Amino acid sequence: MLSNSCQYGIRAMVYIASQPHGNGMTGIKKISKDLSLPTPYLAKILQQLVRQKILSSAKGPHGGFSLLKDPKKVSLLDIVVSIDGDGIFTDCVMHSGSCTSSDKTKKPCPLHADYEYIRKDLIGLFSSRSIYDLVVKANSTDLISI
């Protein structure tokens, strides 16, 4: 459903948000090592979030990534759209491009009616869950396995 990039981005955001606030930046090598993710690939993903003004980054020995926004105000929807775009919420599951939910001139696909409800539920779920919510839930589990 979500790309690996998006899954990695969500995991990294939860990890960064769970770091003690006094530590400032969290280095990319630490994030990638602790989450067992490839460093160059993760760096590209996190740069997308920097461009969307969700994270800040700095180079150098004390550089890394930190949250630019309050984790309570960063929704999963923000992360998904920043990394994967909004296709999961607009595109047809059988045809390329949007289905009749956004283009009334197209004939609906056989899954359209079923997926329309799922699409609305996904938007509701992703917009109502913040990074902070995930950090709180992750505190009761092993964060690295997220």
C-alpha cells in the first residue's frame, strides 16, 4: 500500500521525534543503524521532508535531522503526501490516474465503489494520527521494530 520510502520515512520520523529534545540533531548514521535502514536511501527520503519543511537538517560533525514542526501537528497524511504524493487517495486501483471520484467523465472501475469507502477511511486515519501519537504508542513497544 505505502512505498518502502514512505514506510522508512514514517519510521524515521517516529524515531527522530522520540529522541530527547536536548540532544538537538540526530545523525543519519545513527538513525539508519538503529532502524536497520540503508543510509543513502534514508538520507534522500529525509531530504524530501526537509524540502516540505517538516524536518530541518544540518551538515557537519554535529549535524543531522530534527523536527521543524511540533510532532503533534505532523500527521501521517503529511508524511505520506510528502513522500508518495496523494495517489493512494486519488488514483484508481485498476487504471492509471484518477478514478471517477475525481474525474466524473470516466467510467468507474469494478472496485471503485468498494475502494471509495476505503479511501475515505484511509484519509481519515492518516489525517487523525500524528507523529506524536505514534511515539506514544511506540513507547509500549520496541521502537526499532516499527
